Amino acid sequence: MDDNKKSDIVNKDTLQTERYYKGLQIKHIIRLSVTYLLPMIILIIYFQLQYTELIQESDSLHIKSIAENKSNMLDLFMNERVVNLINLIDDPKFKFPPDSALMIEYLERLRKDSDAFTDIDLFDFEGNRIAYAGPIEKFEITNYSAEKWFIKLKEGSERFIITDIYLGYRMQPHFTIAVNRNVGENFYVLRATLEPTKIYNFLISYEKTSDTYISIINSDGYYQLVNPSFGQLLALSPYNVNSDEKLGLSYSYINNKKQKFAYCWLSAVDWIVIVQKANGTDSFWHINSLTIVFSLILLIIMFIVIVLRSKQIVESQRQKDEAEEEKAIVELQLEHASKLASVGELAAGIAHEINNPLAIVASEVGLIKDLIDPQFNQQPDIKDIIPHLDNIHDAAFRCRDITRKLLSFVRHSDVQLKEYNLNDIIDDLVDSFFEREFTVSNIRIIKNYANDLPKITTDANQIKQVLLNLLNNAKDAITPPGTITITTGKKGDYVFFAIKDTGCGITKDQIDKIFLPFYTTKEVGKGTGLGLSVSYGIVRNFGGDIEVESIPGKGSTFRVYLPIKLF
Amino acid sequence: MERKIKLLIVDDEEKFLDSIARRLEMREFEVTKATNGTDAINYAKNMKFDLALLDLKMPGMDGKEVLEILKREHKFIEVIMLTGHGSLESAVECTKLGAYGYLPKPYEFEKLIEVLKDAYEARLKKKFEADQLRLEKLSQLALGRSPIDILREMRKLDDEDQ
């Protein structure tokens, strides 16, 4: 039951230390990441953004140039076709009205220039078709005077007109170019129907070699030419184009997706060439995916390195902590051992202190026995006996006081920090253990205390241990008779006590070693060599220091400084 | 009636000194008490003690010094040491200096009496042997000398005894 409890506590302890070290590792990981990874991530993002901007700029330039190029080519095409028709109708040999064979010949002539021409019509002043050549055999309408293009041409403000794409009789997309001519009093209009396939093919073929979509819309935004996989012919396109600029960039929103496109107005007709990147804004991720993968791998490797490094740091920290803990335990044990040892050195003196009262007890008891023994015929009064009983009583309590003080000193007690006057601590120890010892050994103690000593916060027991060690040493150094002077005082932020003896002193060789553990000049079995080293440890723990002065043959002075304010 | 044994007790513990002295007085000892070494040596000069009981550790002159002086100044005195320390080394040292016995404090009273009696016997024996020797010397001296010479030699021997 107890064992279980114990192991539970141990487990809890290890759990807590585990948690502590885990937390420490996480702290290190975060710290290292912030130091190394964060700047790198910021750099990567910065370059990525820069790069993307560059790419987008070059994209913009690219699609704009395509749009301009296409627009120019289409303009050229349209102008050529218009010129074809004007040349035909302006030809002085052109007969009005031509017969159908001649009309076919004219169509053939046009088709030599461009096979986009599918048929031609000739209309008179009133909008009646007077000649036709082409694939249609029968017309439902023969008068076109109400058609917009006809009215415009008749007004004479334009020499030619190009219509938008429309679906003709055969449900094929077509557009027409119409030109006029005044012959004397007469006014004729020559109209040609063209198939946009040429242009369409041209656009499609270009699309295939690049990642762009090219389409043509009219000024109202309807598709005139478009890749069927992309949009529907004559349907409303999503493009909204600025009419002030011939060439420009704009954005469309398809399914809430922002899409950049370039546009270029044609001059020959109110059409607009629209060029759009096939994969649009995805290019950012697509083009740079390699960079991103590379960066990610780099970041992951760095992160792994950081994790390993932090583990290493934590492990070394842990080893350090454990070593320190071990050291602390050993120090504690050493301190206790030394305490016991110094008490051992005291034991002879203590024995004297105890044996003397014991001798009194034995002797007094014997005396009382003698007094009441008829053999000696003393016939004692009870009053004669009481003083002897008192002596026994006193002797018993003398013994008790000594053992009690000894025990209170040796006992493994927790550090108890309290405010003390240093003089009191010294008096307490000297009076308990040394006063008589020194008197009978012919060692004089001179107390040279400062009266206005400030109180210090300390553990009296540990200071007594230091004192005990120093006084034991002083006593051992002296060949009686001799003097030990105990001085106290204040110096700066410290109070001090000095133990000065008139003993043998310490040689220069010895003085470097006296604070080393197990160094002793005493006879084998008399000193452990721990006293000074442990005393030094205690004083250092309190933030103090020990100074030594010694003249061989004259004596030594050990001065112990303790800070007035502990922390 | 037998002559009382003349005993000097030296100890700085007065209570101890008083009680031990009284007990010994009850047992036909003639006890003189001293609380320090100087007094003890002074007393010894005036009174011829048979035995001395000395505490080893005392303020001022310690037991060993007193032992040395007593043994030097008084030829037949036997000294028993008493001590609370009870270490072997000091026992050996005291024996070398001529102590008859060594008793650690606290001791059994019967043991003390026994040691004191032994010491006294030893003292008597030593005195007897010395007397014999003196007689022999005297008889040798007496041969072929003038009475004045004999007296002078006898005084010399007496001085040695002291």
C-alpha cells in the first residue's frame, strides 16, 4: 500500500518533470522557428509576390500584344475585303445591271482574293435585288430598302458597311460587307456575304499553340467569334469594355471569379478582340508550384533540424539539471557528514561536560547512602540530605542541556530563515559548547562584539555549523595557553564575524588547499577535511564569503561575511 | 589505632569535591581539598600527603602539570588521575609521568577505594624499601668514618627523601 503510494508519487513527479521538459522543448522550437523559419517564410512570400507581380505584368503585356496584333490583322483582313468589293464595283467595266453569269464571274473574282466570300448581291436605288450570285436559289425577301445598312449607305455618309455576325438562311454564322456606287443618276449597293470561318480558324489555331482564349465581341458585348468550348456564338459575353481606349486591360467576373483580359477595338468595324489567359489567375500557383514545393521541402527540413536541435538542447539541459540535482544532494550529504564529523571532534569535550555532572550524581548518591548507613552512625537530619539531592537534580539537568543542544544541532533540520542578531548566534553556540571546554583547556575567549549590528536573515543552525568548524580548528591550532578572539562588525552591505586564534598558523602551501574537501592537516582520525569546505559552501549559499589571514607560528584569522539583505 | 591515610583531592567541581571528600572522611581518610593546581601544590608543601587524587582538566594549571610537580617534590606520594575525558592517550601519558592509576569519571566508589588502598600499599612498600636502602647505606657509611661525617651523610639522605 505504502509502496504503491510511493510509486504513485514518483510517477507523478516524473510526469511533471516530463511535462516541464516537453514545455521547454516547445519553447525552444518556437524560439528557433521565430529566429530562423519566420524570416525565411517572409522572404519566400516576398519573393513570391514580387515574382507573381512580374509574371502578371508580363502576362498583361503578352495578352495585350496578342489583342493588338489580332486586331490589326482583322482590320487588315476587313479592309482588304472592302477594297476587293470597292475595286469590283468601281471597275469601269462593271455592268449595271449584270446578268447572272457575269455576277458569278464577279464572285469568282472576289473568291480569288479571299475564299471567305460566299455570295454577292446587287441592289438598286429602291433596295431591290437586281442581281445575285451564290448558293441560295430562292429568296423570301427581295426588297432591302428598310435594312439599316441600306439606309446608311443610301444616305451616303459611309462608303461601306460591315455588319455584325448573324445566322443566315442555312443557320451558318455570316457577316456582310456592303459598298455603294453612284452611276449618274443611279445608286447601286453591292453586298457580299462572308464566312467568318477563316478568322475563326485563325483564332482557334492560335489558341492551340498558346494558353490563351481569343474571342471577338461587338460593341454591345455579344460574341461574334468564339471558341464553342468557351462561349456561345451571339450570346452575351461577360466582357465589359471601355470604349474610350483602343487597347486596354480589364477584368471580367465569371462565376464570381476575377479574370483579367486584354481588349483591342478594330477600326474597320465596331468589334473588339478579347484575349484572356486560358488558366487565368491560376498561373500564380501553377507556374510557381515548383518554387513552392522546393520552399516547403526546405522549410520542412529546417523545421526537422530545429526540432532535433531543440531536443538536443533540452537533453543537455536535463543532464545539467540532473547533475546539479545530484550535486546538491551530495553537497547536502557532505554538509551533514561534516556536521557530524565536527560534532565528533567536539565529542571529547562534550564527554567531559557530561561525565563531570555524572560523577557528581554518582558521588552524591554514594554520600546519601553513606549518611543513612547505620554503619557510619551519622543519623542525618532530612535537611542535611536535601542539598545533596538538589546537587543531583542540577547535575542531571546539566547533562540534559548538553545533549539537547547537541541534538538540536546535529538533527537534519530544514533551513529555517529568521532574523537574527549575529552576536546572539555566536553567544548561543560558544556558551553551549565551548565556554567550559575552553576554560579547562586554558584557552581564553575574548568577545569583541559590535553593539549596533544590524539583524540578518539567515539559518542560525548553518551559521552555527560554520562557527563550530572555525572554533574547532582554532582550538586545535592552539597549544595552550592561547587566546581566541571573536570579533563582529559591519562592513558595507555585510556583517562579519572574525575568529582569530594564537595558534600555529597556516603555511603558504596549505592556504590554497584549506577549502578543498578532505584536505586536513590534523592527525589521522581527528579531522575529516570537510569542515572548511562545507563551511565555505554554506557561506557562499547565503551570498557571503570567507577571508583568511595567517602568519605561520603566530595564528590565523578567519573572517566570515554575510549579506545583511539575503536576496 | 591505624594512622589515617593523608589524601589530597584536587578538582574544580566543588560539589563533587565536597561529596567525595565527605565520603572518604567517613572511611578514615584525612582529606584536604583543593579547587586548583596552585593551591594543591602549596598545601602539599606544608602537609605530607600519602596520596593525591587529581582531576586532569582544570582551568589554570592542569592535572598533568600538578602531577609532574608533586612527583618531583615528593618522593613517595602516589597520584591517581581522574578525568571526564577518558581517552587512552592521556592515560598512557599520565602513567609515564608517574601516576599510579587512572580513573575515568564517573567511577564506582568501591573501585576508587580499592585503587586508593593499593596505591597506599604501594607507597608503604616503596617507603619500606627506601628505608631498607637507607639502612644499608647508613651501615656502609658507618664503616670507618667519623661521627660528623656520618651525620652529614644522613642529612643528605633525608634531603633525598624529601
